[in-house]
Amino acid sequence: MSYVALFVTFINDIRINRCKSEQIEMKKYFLLLFFFLSTFLNAQTEWKKENLKCPVCRHEQYYYVPVHNVVTIDIEAQYQLVFFPFTQHQSVFACTKCKYSALMDDFFNVDTNFVKKIEDIDISGLAVGRFKSYLDMDVTDRLLIAEKIYKNKDLDDEFWCRFYRICAYQFEREDYDREAEEYREKALELSQKMLIDRSYSEGREKEFLLISGSMFYFLNEPDSAYTYVREASMRTYTGNSRKVENVRAKENLLTRVSQQFAVHLRKEKLEYYSK
């Protein structure tokens, strides 16, 4: 049976069971539906293996590359503006021989001069041992190595803000809560900095307000989070002058996430004060 057919059957079962017994809470159905959709979309995510050479040591190995882009349904990931494929640990590439690591979208962007720098970077204590696949290496180790390598590149605040959000998301998934908090503090500092820097924020205030509100929320500062997210929901994204992009699609995305997030924060606030 196809996944679509299974989904239809699942919905029909919900309707039938609801008619049979109104005592079953709808919240349980929504929870089941969420897990079903998670499984459904993950099943539709096709990662193909490609045999590629490490740009540093030229070692050949398999890397996993997504065949299709997938909508991120993880609500917490969306609130942090972390989207597929970076919600998946396969997206942090690493060489099993020299341990060079980076996000998949720039893993191979290494010139000859930078290779010499990479070889001198101290990664002792990280990804210790022999690995058959880069997926056998902890994603946190891969990210820590990548961070060391990126610090030797001339990268802007926007890159680091994004990278720290990805790190926070992945570290928290591995139960490194303190480290995730530290990364969010760094991302918040950068988002606030870019918000007042017109070279970054002109036309993009909505984006940086939302990022700031998100980091405040995950740092347990709900009042500040609500202030920023609510303001973001009322702004209009008019485009990033630094690159070509689909402005309408980005505006729609930011509007959907900020409005949904604002409702969530308002609900939490009401529940807190009603106790």
C-alpha cells in the first residue's frame, strides 16, 4: 500500500473512531497524526550515496546527498529557521581519514591554499578512532571540527548566525543542552548586531527580528521572545540585496512561521498566568 493510501486510511480511521467514542481526546489524534506525518515525510526523503573525494586528503568515500528537498515539519526547527537538509545529521559531511568536516553545501569549496591551513588545525580529542562511514562519527564532533575550520575562513556574521543555529539544534538533539544554549547566545548576539546594521537588515528586519525572538525563546526569555516575534509578524520582508532570491516565497515563509510562533507564545503566556 502506498504512503498516500496509508495516510487516507489513517484519516478515515480517525473519523470512524471519533464517531464511536467521543471520550477519546482529539489531542491524542493530533499527536498520532504528527508522528505519522513525520514518518511519512522521512520515508519520502531519499538520500543517495555518492562516492566522492575529500578535497583535503583526496580520500574516496560515500557521502549521502538528498535527492529531493523536503518540507521541514519539525516545529521547533522552523521556529529557529533551521530547515532541511540541516535538520538531518547526514548534512554535516566529514572525511573518515583526515576528519575534515563542513556543512554539505560548502564541503567541497576548498582551494589549494586553504588545504594547507586545514592540515595545521588541531582537532585532537575530536572524532577519535577509525570509522567506516562519516555517519559513524558523532554529529557534534563533526560540527566542532567544522567550527574550527570555518574560523580560519573569512566568513560574515550571517554565516555564523546560521551555523550557530544549526549547531544549537543538533547539539540539543544529542542532549548537550548547555552547549546548545551557548550556541544560541552567540546566534542571538549576531542577529541583534545585524538587525541594527543597515548593510544587513535593510528589507530584512522581519528575518532578524524572528531569529532574535526565536533565540530568546529557546534561552527561556519568553517575554522578549514574544515582543520580537510579534513585531516580526507585522513586518514585510522585501528582499536580500546580497543575493538573488524568491522574495515572495521568503516573505510567505517568514510570515507563516512568525504568525504561528506568535500564537504559540501568546498561548503559553495565557496558560502561565491562568495557573
